[in-house]
Amino acid sequence: MWTVAFLVGFAAWFFGLFIDLTGDSGLYAAISRQMVESGDWLNLKINGEPYEQKPHLFFWLAGLGIQLFGNSNWAFKLLPFIFAVSSVYFSYRLAKLLFGKHAGNLAALITGTSQMFFLYLLDFHTDSVLQAAVVFAVWQLAEYLKKGNSIHFVLGFTGVGLAMLTKGPVGAVLPFLFVLSYLLLKKDFRQLFHPKWILGVLLVLIIISPTLYHLWKSFGAEGFRFYFIDNNIGRVTGKVAGSSTDPFFYLYNLLWAFLPWTLFVIFAIAGEIESWFTQNTMNKTNAALLCSILVLLLVFSIAKGKAPNYVLMFVPLIAVITSGRMQVWLQREAPLPKGLFYVQVSVLILISALLVFAGVTILESGIVMSLLFLLAIAVLFGVFMLAERSRLKRLLFSSVTVIVVFNLYLNTQLIPFLYSYQGHRQVLEIFEGRGEAVGQLYSFGLEEYELFFNAKDSVISIVSWRELYESRNEAGKWVYTEEDKFVEMLFLGLPIDTVYQIRQRGMNRISLDFLTRKSRDKSLSANYLVRLKRNVEAMGSQNVDSLANSLSRKMGFFSPYFDEFFFGKEIKSLHINRKDEYTPPVIIPLDGLRKRNQLEFKLALEYRGQTDFAEKDVVLVMSVEKEKQNLLYRIFPLQWTGNSRNWETAIFTEEFTADLPPGALLSFYIWNKTGKQVEIKSMDVKVTSE
């Protein structure tokens, strides 16, 4: 029967391989694909830019899967999955070393069926691989400390090296704390300060040398500083990421992370700590393991950069500690804590009820499937009740049955349905589903990295209006962008042929409104897939005109069409305090003007702001550029006089002489550094030459 339970659990893991990517896993997949396509497995890049946030091991595993089996979700996940699942075996071996074979089985069971383990075997992070490397390192170092065999020393530091090759120095902290705590508790200072540890450090440096080479080549000494200092200490101080001040963040995340074993974990840790003060002799290995976990958990808790996946590395090690205490209860060497049985039964009932509730409230017709999965729980439970008499074993099997069937339901029914609302899938269904050569797809101002991975052909990332303008004459140009950028495209009068509104939702933060069928549509936001015309011509599509009028009412300004050499259209009100601080630029190609010639531009601007601004807080920027290189750059501060709610009028002129190369562009935009609202009523730009 335990074999049946493990097979059902494996089925849940298996179906997680085929679920779409989201968030960080989408980014890692895009990096892995681009690594494989470029043939450069050493210099990690994302859309042509060097990537330094994470080291190589995860990308090598994922890239090898893509290289062998093609560009698919399961191929990307396959080898990281195998590496991650190995922690089930490593936790078995560590618990067997500390407590015995039966405890090893329990440790493997808790590790493989904890809710956080299920989650990060479908939504892969570097932590999925990291936790396996960490528990392997701790297991081998524990073997070395107990037996003194050199092979365990080498394998232990190999594990540390692999952990650091996965996520940097944080991978070495738990093994380091474990060894330090163990030797301090034994008062073995001779071994603590033995020079042999230097050999271990050298082995680690050899293993992480590809990452060090990549960082040095791409970023110089700053790359080393980021890897060893900023990316770790910076997350504690908040300099690199995060601003959380909640010291209990990880405590309540660990409560759901260990479901359905949370109560067992709490009682086991409490019992282990109690034994330090009540027993005559302390088990120093167990104490060192728990101390290392608690110290690092304390550091994580005071850090400003927090994320639930950071504690995944604790799961196998806490499972090992829990297994030792559970073995005592199973062998009846100590009584089961009072109330644990009935509270655990209540938890299992709640998880089963949640399965049915999810089917009723989230899926369109999920009640039937929910009841079928609930029936599977009842059948497995009933069969095992007939085969097993031990009350505690019945409780353990019931816990395994409920959690694995629950996650099988999530991975086959609920999560695929929710992930179908991601924008990139809808875009690719439209773009690639046309059954013809539809041109090039661009992503403009979005970080949906899943699009770069899942697309059949490469998607080009556009990060600036300049890049969008420079590719305006390409045939079959499709642009996927957010609503703000789309409105600005209408404002610039880009020649639009077709518009698809993509009602979508990212999966990193799921709200109750999104989960509830009745309010789901209101929780969706709009992105847009836009097909541009090749030639510059006025917008003629009726549905685009209608959409433009709708957006003008919503956003508060009209969307004029600008001629390339004269800009004098009336604007009702253009708000420019958007997320990127800049207005979309007015761009004028200068190829029609003679070289070595006196140019003059005159710009009349009517504007106002909600409050007074200091000089240089809001400026007009003029630049002449060629292929992202500035040939000329001027800044003109906007003046604010009297009541700032009144319209201000300013006229800016500039004369310059330049030997302009072919393809030079003159651009104007407003730079609002205040984050407060500025409005433009009218803009009139003229460029003349002698």
C-alpha cells in the first residue's frame, strides 16, 4: 500500500512537468533556450544582455534537456526535476545515518509529500535544485564527521560546490553552519582549525570557476563583488531586493510548506529542543543540524529580501529531524502527543473539503472531477484501513493519501486551467495559429519571459521607443505590449492594421477575485497584440478607430496621427506621469536634410502640472541619434510661474550645425522626474534648414 501511495505521489510530480511556466521559471527557461540556440553555455544572457543573478548549474541542466528533447515545458523541467527529486533519497540516507532505516523511510516520505515540494516541482526555481545539493552536502559531511573517510570529505565539498553553482554562496551556509555547530558542540577545536578545510574550499572554487569566469568576463571585479557580497548581503539589507520587515514571514510560510506534516514537524522540533535540557547526553549531530537550520532561518527572517521559495532548502533537513521523533512514536518508545491525532484528522478533512470547494468556486464545471478525486481518497483510505491495524500508521497513510490526491487534482485540473489565463499563451495561439508566415513577433515593455521560451521562432525584445521606430518598415511586424504602451502607440499615430485585446493575469500573485468565477473577469488586465502596417498611412480599420476613441475617453486624450516632418496636432490632455517617467518620443528622420548644414528647430509647448515643480524637475529633452549613439543632446527645463494649475506656454529654439550621417534621427520627449502629474495641451514642432 505504501508503494501505491508513492506511485500516486509520483503521478502528481509527473503531471507537474507539463504545466506552463510562469514568473522566474519563465525567465530561466528563456535564458536556457537562448543559451542552447547560441551554443554559448558559459556566458549566460537574456535577450542579448549578460545575466548575473544566478550561476550556471540550473541552466545547464535545463539546457541539456532542451538540447536532447526540444523546446517544451517538460524538456526544460526534466533534468532539474531528476536532480531535485534526488533529495528524497539523500534525506533517506541522512536520516538512516542519524536514526536508522525506518527513520530514513519517514524522512523520504515527508520530503517527497510536503506541499512546498509539490509546488516547486511544477514551478521550478533554482531553489528546486539547491535543496538537493544542500542535503547531499550535509549528508556527506555528516558521514565524514562520523567515519572520517576521505571520499565523504570530497563528496561533501562537491555538494557545497554544486549548491554554490546553483545559487551562489547561500548554498554553502547551511553545510558550513552544520560542521561549525557540530565541532563546537564536541569542543573539537583541533579539527575545527585543521588546514584540511582549505582543500575543501579549493575544490569548491574549482567547481564554481565557470561562474567566476563568466562574471569576470562580463562585469569585471564588480561581478565578483555581486556574487560573493551584494547578491547575498544585499538581500539582507534590502539593497538588492526586498523591503519586508515581517519577522514571521517564514514561520507562517513553513506552516503550509510542510502540509500535511506541519503538526508532526512542530512537535518534533519542540521535542528535540526539549531533549537538550532534559536528557543527560545530547545527540550532537542532531543538535548541530537543528541549530544550523534555526540560525539561518533567523538570518532569513531579519532580511528585507524574502520569498517563500528561499526556505525550500530547509524542507529535507527538517524532514530528517521530524523522522527521528516520528520513529520513536511508531515504535511506541514515547507516547504520541495529546491531541495530535484528532487535530491531524481535522487538517485532512479541511484539505479534502478544499479540493471540493476549489472545484465548485474556481472551475467552470469542476464539481464532478472534485468528487471523483474525493472518491479516490476514500477508496485508498478504506483499503488501507483494512490492511493496517496501527492507529498511527493509519494516520500517516491517510495523510499521504489526501495530500498526493489533492496535488494530483491541482496538477491535472486546477493549475492548468488557471495558467491558461497567462497572456503569452493567448498571444501565441493567435500569432502562431494563423497557419501562415505571419512575420516577426516583438515584445515591447513586458517581462513575460515565457513568450521568449514557448514561441516556435525567436521573439525580439524591444525596450525603447527608438527600437520600435527603427523597425517600423519591416513587413509583418507584430507587437505584444501592455495597455499604457499601446495607448502611447495610438498617441504617436503608429500605422496599426489589427489589434487583439489580451485579457490576462500573471500567476505570481493570485487574488480571491481571480479565483472566484463571478469576479474573475474584473480581475483581468488588458495587454495588446498589435499588427503594424508596413508603410506610413493613416489608421483605416474601423475596429482600431473605435478602440482609439474608447481609450481616448478612458485615458483623457485623443490619439492624433502625426506627419513625419510636421507636428502640430491639438491634444486634449496627455498625462505623462506613467511608470517609465518619459513621454513617448516625437521622432523626425533627418535623411531629407542636406549634410553640413545649419538646422533650427522650434517647439511651442502648452503644459501645466498639479503642483509647483522645481527647475529641472521636468525637462524637455532634444537629441540627435544614430543607432543608439548620441550625436547631440540638449535639455531645456520647463518653467513654472504663478498658479501651477494654469496652462504655461513656452517656446524653445535651438540652432546647431552637424555633419549628419544617413539614418540620423531627431527626437523630443518630456522627462518627468517628480512622479507627479504633468499635462500637455498642445505641441508644435518645426525643423528648418538653411
